[in-house]
Amino acid sequence: MKSHLSLLLLISLLILQQSIVAQSKMSIDNIKSVYVRNSGPIVANEEIKGYFVFYQSDKIDKHTNEYTLQILDENVNKVKNFKFTDSKNIILVESSYNGSDIMFMFYDKDQKQVDYRTYGLDGKQKSSYQQPLDKKSKAYIEQVLARNTEETQNKSLYGIEDKGFVTYIPLREGRQYTYEVHFYQTDKKKHWTYTPEDVERVASPQYLGYSDSIVVFEVLKRNKVMSNKMESWLLGLYLHNGKKAFEFETDKEKYNFYPMNVTSVRNNTGFMLMGPYYDKDDRVVKDKSLGLGVWVMNNQGKLINSKYNSWNGDISKHLKIDARGRVDELGYIFFHKIMQTEDGKIFAIGEGYKKVASALGIGLTVLNAAAGGYNGHNSTTKMKITDMVMLQFDNKFDVVNAQIFDKNSNSIEMLGADFTSAPLLAFMIKYVYNGFDYAFSQTDKGHTMFTVGYTDYVRSKEYKGLTFNSISYYNNNITTDKINLKTSSSSMRIMPAKTGSIMILEYFKKDKRLDMRLEKVN
């Protein structure tokens, strides 16, 4: 009798295991067109609840297509889908999720406008906003479409948790470079637009993040396009009305500070900024940074606390620094994410990048010179993406530990790299060229642990191809893991998943098939 019960139990466990495996993989067939970048995770209270996927599902006639928004659960099972028909001349530019709604940014070629559409997780459209394009803004949209790839990240559309979506569009007319910021409030169906006042200067905005009541941008300002004198300004806009909360140049202390990102401070209404800092008289395009700065501010723009960790002093105790103020062999560092744990520890997740000689750029320069001309836009350098790095800070923002995670480098031929500052190069690598290998960071609801994911391309005797690598923090320990991702798919995207897993989305263009599966990681 006992052996019979044991056999039944074993069979039940095998069936349950097969069921779980089946629930962790799903395919969608007969896909006419899809961009894997326009899919994403559905997150609530730091936990993965599911995924959304948008694709062209059919061609109705020569003027009309059918499109599908597919909602999946955390095990990549289909929950529901929503289909609609529209002109074949609408192009999905970007998408974003804000914790309750999904917004899609379409370019309508027929109407010559940008169409922002919001959908709930039930698949129903909740609102839409149309932004007509003029000659000042059309050039930007066309530039984005020309540079978009399967893996391109959002450049101008970002979700504000449970409140709405913010977007900015650079504007250009002749020698005038400016921008507009739009906020679409989804809970109250309101919309506001912010237009800067100093339109006579060249201004380039970059979204940094948001707090509970404001959205924050860094705006790089110059008097002329090719000027070596670049100023970093911090702009805060109130989410409820678009009014300016603050705007000031980030040289208010003893250094010039160039913030890279914003994160809310746990158990506090303020926010934290992190980025390189320079001497007052330095030219950011040519001179090295002195180290890494941290600012803590309130929502009115008041500086509450600041800390400057120098490359040659504080950071060199943990990492080897070269004469150019760069981490040896790593180069400059772009910080992707700031993680805060429940016990007060702060971790900055970064990736190295550096300028190296470009054989292609040097060759073009020589050819131009031989032909009797010189093109000042040619670069004799290119960008090399190097290793991952993680810095640990205490609650006073002192560096207490640092670790480099080796990976194979990759290079980007970038127009004008010789004449561009290190902070601006980092934003271009991330948002224009999608050149960094960082994939995502994920934490749990209690902020007791976190995982950082990045990709690498391995060339060894045992394996040649793409790998996914994880860096995990739990119980004061750092562990790493790696899985091989060799595939015949046309494109791939890796997303966070439930604890202990990642979600891999692959598009097989020839087979018109989209595969999604969960893979275990340690």
C-alpha cells in the first residue's frame, strides 16, 4: 500500500513539474511584424506580475493593418489580448509602462502627428493625445525612426508610477535648438506642456528620473552648437501642473556637477543624484573628471546633503585609477542604476566606456586631407564599452567597497566623438546607439536583495555566442551566474522575471513566430 501511494505521489509530482514547465514557455504564431523593444514587464510593488507585447497580427487590405496588444501573466501564460485596426502608416516609436497603464507613442504618417495612446491591463484603450508635428519637431521623429533598432531603448517616453507618462521632444529650427516637455496624467486625463524660456541657447534635455511630486531633467546648455563651453543645469517640474519647481546650474557648490540619474531616497521625500564632478575651470569636453559626486535634494530644489568621492583619493582605495582620472582599463563610468537596501546600504551599478583610436576615422581623415579638404565631423576615435562595476556606499555616501565584473568589450564608431564630453557621450551610447550591455536591475518588495543583469558575447573554444550574466546581492553576499543564449532568432530581449528567473523573448522573422520563456538563474 505504501509503495502504491509513493508511486502515485511521484506521478503527481512529475505531472505538476511538467505543468510548471509548460506554463513557463509560450509562442505566438503568424506575426506579421513586431519590434521586441515594444514589449515589457508589468511590475507592481517591485514584483513581476506579467508582460505586455504589441505586434502586427494581420493585414486587412492595402491600407489597413490589424494590431494586437497581448497581456501575459508572470509565467508567460496568455491572459487576454486586444485587437484593433488602423492605417498601415502608423509606426510604433516607443512604449512605456507606469505600474497601472501602458502608453504607446505612434507616428502617424498620414496625419503628420504623434499619437499617444494609453491602454489599461484589461487591453482597453483609456485615452489618446495627438501632438501635431511642425518642421521643428518632425526632424527629431524622423531621426529617431532612422536610428531605431530592435533593441533600442526609450529615448523620450517614460512612465511615472501610477500617475502618467512624461515625454520630451527636441526642437530645431535653423540654428535654434530647444525642446518641449509633455506630461500625460492618466489617472485624471489631464495634460500639460512645458516650454523653456531661454530659447536662444542650444539646450539638450535628458530625463533623469522623478520623485513623489516632480520630474527631473538635466539640461546641457551651450551658446553655440560647436562650443566647448558646456553648462549642466538641473530642471525640476511639478507633476500636477508642469510649473517649474526649480532650475539652476549645477556649479552651485565648489565643483561643477554632472548628474547621471535620479532615485528617490528610501523613507524620505527627497531624491538622490549621482554623477561625475569637475573643477570650476575645467572644459568638460577635454578635461578629466575629479571623481563621483552625490547630491540629496528636496522637491523644492534645496540641496540637503552632498558628498564628493575623488578618483585619486576615496575611490582609488578600492579601484586602480589611471592618470586621466579613469578607472584603469575601465575608462569613464556611466551609472545605470542606484540600488538601496533595507539596511541602509547603497549600491551604484555602472559600466565602463572609453575613447580609443578608430582606424576607420583615421583613414577617412587621411583620405580627406589627401583630397585637399578636411571634414571636422570625422572622428579619429571610437567608443569602447568595457566592464561592469559596482560601488557600495554607506549611509553617509562614503565608498566602502567596489568590484569590477569582467566582460568582453565592444566598439561603436560615433560621429563627433572627438569633440563630445564624457557625460554626453554616455547618454548617446545608451539612448542613441544602445551600446551598453546592461539589461536591467531588479529588487524585492522589502529591498532585502537585488539582481543586476547584463549581456556579454563570448568567444571561447567551448562556446561562442551571447550570454546572460547576473550579479546578485543577498544576505550581505555577492554572487554571479551565467547562462548561454545561443539562438537562431532574428532579435532577442531579456527582461526581469519572478525571483530566480529571467524572461527571454525571441522573434523568428522567417517563421513569423514570437517565443517567450523563463530561464532559471542563481
